[in-house]
Amino acid sequence: MQVPVGDLVFDVEVSGPEGGDPVLLLHGFPQSRRAWDPIVPALRAAGLRTIAPDQRGYSDGARPAGTDAYALPLLAGDALGLLDALGIESAHVVGHDWGSVVAWYLAARHADRVRTLTAVSFPHLEAYWYALRNDPEQRQLSQYLAYFVSPDSTAGLLADDAAQFRSLFGDAVDPRQVKHYLDLHSRPGVLDAALNWYRSGSLLAEHEGLDPVTVPTTYISSDADMAASRLAVDRTAEHVTGPYRFVRLAGITHWQPEQAPERVAEEILRRVDQ
């Protein structure tokens, strides 16, 4: 379905019983709402109502021009606008990768709209920023950002039969799913808009007044995920004052919702039920 939010129109997949508790599923880069396809059936079977949007830049009707249009407060505002448009006062919020960045921000700034938080892969923003300043491991892991923000990255990721784009997933994601992501990001303007999430500088600039997360929170990491150093992962707990659960998956890379959907769904349901 298509959901208008201000001047934008988002493509959104809504599933499950109308009276079910709402779960907002926020995807990361370079994916789409289809990243949650392996997760949705378990949530739906549990009686939950899932809302999975293609986020700003990924939906054809929500691709504004300019890097500034992809700043983190605007991305969070899109999520709130979707809830408003669907008549939802508050939701369980689940994010992966960039979706987790948005989810952490929502939980910190708009706790009244977030029933519970499940963040997959990416740590709390302040833990990440601290690690960037103080941890050589995190600075090493974050070197890819210099390439993603460069003007050459859009063409480079799609060059040579999109070899660099495909390499982001390795062998962790079904090739058919990777093809879907590649087809989407090969459409005019999509990859450039998606990279604007990085070019906006939200991962490198601290946001003043980011409150501790008070809502019940689960943070899912994995031992082969290269997004965050151990310091960033460990410090995340310091920024959650509500009930907190940390899960570290063994033998799983960065693409947890697709590589370990049963475990991720289990942890979402465990958090929602508490």
C-alpha cells in the first residue's frame, strides 16, 4: 500500500490482524522492506500487525533531492508520520542497520511513541560516537564511510556488474534477494538517495540532548558483524535505563534478519511479550 506523509508517499507492506499490536520494521542499507520477509510470518502468527516501509529514498514517491533531506531527524519524522497516517499512537519498533540508527533515535527522542525497541546490528548512537573517538578498532571498522560519502560511490558500487554492491552481502544473503536489492538500487536515483543517508553526516555528528532509552530494549549483535567494535557494543547498555537484553549471535554476519530469521523473530517476540 502507499501511505502519504506530508509531501512524500511511502510504499508500505502491512500484514497481520487489524487488531494486533503494531510492529514497525525499519530496514537498513542497501536493502528494502523485503529484508523483513523472513521475519514477518512468525510475527503475524503471533497475532502482531507488522508495518514495513521502504524508507526515504527507497520509495519512488519519497525521494527528495539533496543530501540535507536525509538527515536523521527527518528519517525519524518519517516513521512518526507513518504511524500517524495509519492511526497508530505507539508501536513496537524494530530496526536493522540504518533502521536501528533511526530506531535508537526514536526511542531516545520520542519514547511516548515506542512501546519496545529491538535494535539489530547497530549499537546505541552515543556508544558508537564514543567508540569512534576512542577506539582504534571502531575507526578501522568505519573506514568504509569515507567511500560511501564520496561522490564516486554511486557509480563505483554498480560498476563491473555491480561487483562491489554484491560483495557487501557476501554469501550471507540469498542470491535471489540480493538480485532484488540490486534491481531496486539500479533504478535511477535510488542508490544515490540511499547513500545520502551516509552523506548527511548523521553517523559522524553527535546529536545534542539525546536522552537515555527508557523503553524496554533488546540489542542483537553477532560475532561476525563488522558494523561495531566490542567497545561500542559493550557501552550500549550504559545508554539504556529501561529493561535491557543483549543478544550476541554466533557465526552470523551483519545481515541477521535474513541469515538468522528464526533467532531474530524469537527475540522480537520475547521483547514484545515482556
